[in-house]
Amino acid sequence: TPPPPTTIARVLFLGTPDVAAASLRTLVDESKNENSCYELVGVVTQPPKRRKRRGKVVPSPVGLVAEELDIPVLCPEKAKDPAFLEELENDIRPDLCITAAYGQYLPKRFLAIPKFGTLNIHPSLLPRWRGASPVQRSLQAGDNPVGVSVLFTVSKMDAGPIVKQEVRTINDEKDTATTLLPSLFTIGTSCLLDVIPDVVAGRINMENAMVQDEDNVVNADMIGSEEGELFLSEDSARVCHNKVRGFSMWPGTFLYCIVGEDDDGEEGNTPVKMKVIESRVLDERVEQPTDEIELGSEKGDGLRVVCGDGSVLELLRVQPVTRKEMDAKSFINGLRGARLRWTTVKQD
């Protein structure tokens, strides 16, 4: 075993959600090894949020873990807050900063503080999917493989030189943002631990890390809630399924259905919104596209939705408006034989 390093680097961790809290735990555990070259001297996270119902103020997942592990926590409203930056410069004095889904822009004054720079875990194969929603956008686009990058932070978002990347092949049918995001952060944290010794020894720095190819940049724009609608008349089953996978955490996906028909057989019922929780693409095509939604004939089959191009999307789990999530059979049983069709609602 190598001898313990002569100087221990002071590391400041910045993060907010559950995936970042898991990274923080791993980094703290590893710092306790006798040969560790770093120690965690502080945590920065988004300010606590007030819960809607009881009005209780709850720290972020990273804040909770930091409190549990007895690490000093800073929660500036903005990372450019002068009092916060002064505390970093004069009291905490980090040698290296690590960010994992922190959620705030870091100003130049912040980036100038740590002598070894700031490393960021970003869950995509940069320069593809720079921005706020890399996992969601990569799944929506049907990317496979996907991956994670550890890079130096610069003023421009996700544009710094890359220190390490790891590629992962995923399951095109089953992997969703809900399963993939934590998995990529786990891999990214492992990559980070691999490179920290070289970074704090000065062997890896901004000058010799891999510069990103600006010609291959794809932006992972923030997702709007209105993007959740499935446009069955325009998009294929695969496009719709990839949207279900990519938007599983937020905003979710939905379609509009018409249940039953008027007594005289005329269409006239109000369309109702139905969330799609889980789907799959069937390996078949229908020559005459239809808006009828029917339950498959085999046990465990879902609701068969024929898209405009004849491809078939199967809805395995759904959530009708004001109801709980359920499997397709439970949903159909609740209709008591009423006809079910998909429709498109014109937005004003």
C-alpha cells in the first residue's frame, strides 16, 4: 500500500438532491481511509424548503446527510452572495470543490478560490447534453449507450475540460430517468474518486484535461411541464415510449382519452387526462390506424394504443385523473365495458 500523502486536500462539496446526497456519503466514507488524500471540510446546498402542508422547513437531502455526518453546511440564496464567498476565502479555504447537481451558477470569484479547481459530476457523455436535463433528454432521444463525465467547471455551463468519462449500455425498454439518474451518479462518484489523487497531486489539471469538441455540443434544455403530452397522431410508438422513460421523474407523460359514448352512439364525451407510468413498444404494425384503445389478449398485456404511423405502444401502468396508479387490467375493469379511445385536445 502507498504511504499516506503528506498533505491532505481540503474538499468542499456542493450538491442538493438525493443523488448528490449518496455521492456525499461515498466521498466521506472514502475520506476516512488512512491513505486518503483529502478531507471534507464543508458542504454547500440549496436553502431549506418549506413543505406545503405543515409549513415545516426541511433541509435538502444533501443538507440532511451533512448534518447527520456533522459536516458544516452553508446554504446561500445565491452562490454569488459576497458574505458566502468571503467565508469560503477566509475560513473554509477549500483546495478542491466538487459539485453534483447543486443547481446554481458558480461565479468566477467562486471558481478562483480552490487551487486545484472545481470538479463536476455530469450524467451525460459530454459535449452531448450540456445543461439542466441531460439524463431526461438522452432517454427522450433514444440514446444508447449513455454515460457520465467528470469535468472541471468553467464559467460556461458544462463546457470545461473532461477528466474522465464512463460509458454505459442500457435497457432500451426498461431503463427510465428514475433508475438511470442514481446509477449514473454512482458511476460518476466512482470516477471522481479515481481522479482525485491525480488532481490534488497536480498531475491532472485544467491545462492537460481533454478539451470538449464544440462542434458536437447538444443542449439539454430544461423540460417544461407542457412537454409531457404524448402526440399519438404525430409520433411513433418508439418516440412516445422514449418520452415516458425520459420524463418518468418529472413532468411525467399523459394522453387524453374519451371514455364511453353518448346514448345515440355519437361522440361527445369530454376528454379525460390519463398519465402513462410504464409503457413498451410492440413489435408489430397496424395497417389501418385506429383511435380505439383495447387490452391485449394475453395475461399481463397492457392497453394497446395504435399511433398515427401504425406502430403500437402498450401502456402497462396508468393513472387516471384523480385516481391512483394502476395496471392496465385494473383500469379496464373499472370501465365496466365502456369504449375507450385516445384523442388530441387542441390547446388554446
